Amino acid sequence: MRWNKISDAVIRRLPLYLRVLDELANESDTALISSQELGVKAGVGPALVRKDLAWFGEFGKQGVGYDVGFLRNELRKILNLEQELTVALVGVGSLGEALVRYHLKRYADNDSFNLRLVALFDSDPAKVGTLVEGIPVMSLEDIPRIVEEEQIKIVVVAVPADGAQDVANRFIRAGVKCILNYAPVKLTTPDTVQVASVDLSLELQRLAYYIPKHPN
């Protein structure tokens, strides 16, 4: 079941709640957590926590709070993380290699992070056939075959802006419905494809606005 009427803003907060619950499960014997405590740790208000979770059912009891283990398992189910999902990454330059290392560490360290990086791709013939952290780099021409063989569900695009749309199109044609885009360009995709974009330069420019200005 998918909850089509739920906003993406709600979905974006669910992993924050899950991260808090993962930390509690791994680092303490805490069995219960209130919406106030969960909100503080996740950086949102308690009313928003209750409202977000209410979209998916009744998980807590008034005056008692949420059972950490139960809510953790329910969020994993809602986020499709109760089973392993396979991920591909395109572009093994400096950013791509850093993302590979980060992803593999998260997968190794967190049992709720059931997103396994299984395939790397690059358009540079000199990189095709090499290994990055033990994962072989393949040609873009191999995308349809590997998507089918590995049942790739998500692709991370870490290529220059001028190549991002072509990469996205190749994966869309191969049947991938979820794209994490690091390229500084807006991708054009069908409504059936979900895209999340991370533009480092735009975020840095946004933060620059908040730097105090020194008087002349």
C-alpha cells in the first residue's frame, strides 16, 4: 500500500525519526519515547511528530509514548526498508568515490540502512573495468542489463550537468523509478519517477545569505 495523498515533506521526516530510534535501539535500553523527546532529537515539534505518524496509524499511547522497537519496525515497513533494496551510482569522479565510501560505511554500520550499492557506471573508458571499494565500474551501455540482473531500484547520479539528463533517461528506460541527483541541473522526468536533488552550490549560496555583514 502506498499513501498517495501524503506530502513529500512528511516522507522526508520519517527517516529522521527512524535515525533517532536506531540510535536509541543501538546505544541504550530505552523502551519508550515521547513525541516531545522524539521531536527534540529529530529537530521538529512534538505536534508535528504526532501528525506525521498519524497518517500511517496509531503507534503510541497518550501519556505513555511510543514503543521504540515497535515504532522502529513500523517505520522500516513504511519506508520499504524491511527488505534489502539495490542501488546504482553513476559518475566515479571525486564526488562519486566519496559517495561510494560513505554509502558502504552506512550500509555496514546501520542495520536499518537496507540500501545496498551493487553497481557503478561511468562514461570514461579509462574507468570502465576498474574497481572502486571492490565494486566494478561498468559502461553506460551496460545499464539495461545490470538494472535487470541486479533489480536496481534507485540510482545516484553524480555526473556533470551536461550528462545528467542522458544518464537519467537511460535508467528511466530501464525501469528505475527513483533518482538521487547530485548534478547541478533540473532533470526532466515522467510523473511516475521520483527525483530528489542535492545541489551543493545552491545550498552554499543560500547559507551565504545568513553570514553577518561587517560594517564598513
